[in-house]
Amino acid sequence: MYILACVIHIFHNDPKYTKVEHGVKLDSVYMSYHSIHEDVDNVVNWMHQGVLKKRTMENLEKYVEKNPELPLLLDKLRSRGAKVFLLTNSDFTYSQAIMTYMLEEPGESGEVRPWTSYFDFILTDAKKPLFFDAGTILRALDENTGHLSIGHHIGPLQSGKIYSGGSCEVFTQLIGARGKDVLYAGDHIFGDILKSKKKVGWRTFLVVPELTNEIYVWKKKSSLFDRLQYLDNKLADAYKDMNIETREQPDVANLRKEIRAVAQEMERSYGLLGSIFRSGSRHTFFSAQAMRYADIYSFSCFNLLHYPLCYMFRAPTMLMPHESTVPHSDSRIGSFADLEETPCGLRRRSYAVTSANPTFIRPEVSLTAKGIMNSNLIEDVQEGVETMFDTAEVEDEENYK
């Protein structure tokens, strides 16, 4: 997104180019914004397939964040009877370099434990999201040469051995686990989370590194959120006691202008690109997908170390729009007839934050508006494991889009 914005900015500010509808023009050459997007997308894909991984392996300490809790987390999961697998689109060479750097450290005895011993099953070159659909041929891989075996691998998967390709259907058959038996952690909302949830019904754990900043801004700029909520309710009150017979429209121009100003100030608080979860007072498309398809989401999978494996993550009840407009504490409403006599309540676009949602942060490890929180995040912001269970039937993908 940032690269695309920079490229368009260059064309818009170069006097040789003329800005036209849906693109830019130089003499007889026309470039649409769509074609510019395709070019940037192709460049990013080319970088991932070649130079990016090569440069990363040449300087792992600079580009790869090493966390000493990773071996601990993997061992704790396996010691409690869970089967741990690595599913990656990266090839064997890159996976070997990254995992060796992350996991192979001398122990107390001085021996170096191979990284493959931390996993029960290892699949490289998975080609997600194709893996969750038709998939590719599952082949065994020789760690010494990096060569693939000829033909399909149909036997049982051996612990610690590396395989290439495959499909979710074949993989789950070989390990004897299906659907809700699997908790799959990934950082790509479409390739990891959406597809694994819709196609095979896996439990999903979305890793969102930006969540640290999101929580920080939510805490630090709470006055802006309260102000926006207040203005939103004030806008609804401007139409109070009006009905279909009303001809004179209320003057809300200044109110709308102030709402836009507060929303823009909120966006700037998150950085140049704004929040990935909110656009003003509304949720972004990414936020909607995360809430629908991610059973758990957090800025780091290491937050699992703070909870027992038997822990039941639950999110508080989410109110429908018609429920948030009329709180249970409203003493004016005693029957359906009374409800018909409260036009203002029915027209209000939203209710107060404290009435519509639970407290966002509590002092101890507790449930919040959308998750579980733990101490030690940044300053006065608590570390969070955000949760959302979606038990509704998943609709057809095309209809969802």
C-alpha cells in the first residue's frame, strides 16, 4: 500500500505527466491506476521469489527477530500432548536458514538441538491458499541434498522429517485430525486465516503485529473516541421528534464537519496509513474479516504462554444495532406499546460506549471488549490476546465478497 502510494505520488508531482481520469498520461502513453497497481504487485511478488529471501539469509540478525520464548512455546505445546506442525510457503533452503537461526541454540550441556525436533510435522512449499483447496503433490524431501522424492508420499508422516507440497485434505488424513481439532496460527488474513476457516473449518489464530500500536492509541487517545461517540449521538439527536411529515431539515453541516475533523485526527494518531481496524468510528474490511474468520487474534503467538491449554477463550456478547439503541436499563420501556412511544431511542444511530460495550481494559488478566488481556505490554497498556469466536455458518465465498 505504501509503495503504491509513493509511485502514484511521483507521477502526480512530475510535471512531465498529466493527471487524467483513472490514471496519468505522458504524450501518447497512458497508465491507469489499475495497471500501476498490477506493476507494483508483480514487483513485490518478484522480490519474494528472488532477491528478498537471498538478502534476508545473508543478514539474518538484521531482518529476522529472534525470540527466546519460541523453543519454550513449542516444547510446552508438545509436552501437553499437542501435535505441532510447520506449514510454510517458503522452500526448504529458506526454511532451513530461518528455523536454524531461530531454534538451534546450544543447551546447558553444550549440545545443539536440531530445529526439526521441535515439530511433529513439517511441510514446505505449501503454496497456500492452494493448499486448502486442490493442493499439490506431497513429496518427501532429502535434507542433505534438498532434492524431492519421485511420486506421491502415501505412507505415514514421520516426526521431524521434512515434506514438500501437499494439500489440507491429504495432510489431515495422514495426521488423523480434522476441522476443530486444529488451531492454525498465521499472519495472512486471506492465505492463512480466511481459507483455512472456510475450506476446512480449522480453528484460526491471526497474528497482527500492528495490534500493539492499535491498543496503545486506543488507550492514549480515548478522549478522541469519546468525542466522536458524543458527536455521533448529537447528530442523531438533531433529528429528534421528527417524522415523515417534517419538511425543514436540521442544520447539521457544522456537526458533520467536526465529526470529520475528529475522525481525521484519530486516523493520524495511528500513523501515515491510519488504523488497520478502524476508519473513523466504523470498522475496516480487514477488521470485519478478522472478527469473522479469526477465532483468536493477537500481536504475538507467545501470549499463549500466559494461558493453560484448557483455557476457553470467549469474547463478550456483541450487540446488534437495534439492541445498542435501547439499553436494558431504560425504565421508559415496559412493553412493546411503550417502545413505539420512544421515537428518539429508535432513531439514535448508536448508544454510549459504556452502555453498548464492556469495559475495554480491566486491571487483572480478564476479558475485554474483544479479548483477553495480560500485563507487560507498553507502559500503561496491557498485553492482549484478542479473541472472537464465529460459530455462524460460513456463507458462500462469492456472496461474501
